[in-house]
Amino acid sequence: MASKDAHQPLATAPTKGVEGGADKSRAQSDLDCLGCRLTGFAFGVGGGGYLLSHLLSEPAPKGAHRVVIVASAATLAALGVYRALGL
């Protein structure tokens, strides 16, 4: 059997409103673990790379299809970097 401590919820830091000086989004990012950030980064950049790999397929996408693939890949990669930096 698992111990009682195995499934405790994550602790949340007390936050004050903006008028209190502490920003809630900043407090939330301080609680974000490194593993979560790295996983988000890997999925974002990996998903972007996967989409970009479709540009190498035969026949190569053209026109609007190519633009949508590049825009989606760039968006996923940017979100992955955003997640890693915890902005």
C-alpha cells in the first residue's frame, strides 16, 4: 500500500491582490516546477518541429497550406519557449 503522503495536493503560496504589491501570475509561476516547464518546452518545440517536417514531404505543400504549417509550427515553438521561461 502507498503511504498517506504520496498524494498530497500541491501547496499554494498566499497571494495578495495587485494593490497589495504581489502579482498573482508571478506567484503562480514561482510554484511551477522545472519538470513541468521542461515538458511544456519539449512538447512545444517538438510539435513545431514535427509540423515543419511536413514541408519536406513529397509533394511539398504550396501556397496557403505552406503558410499555415509554418505559422502553426512557429506558434507552437514560441509557446514552448514561453512555457520554459515561465513568463
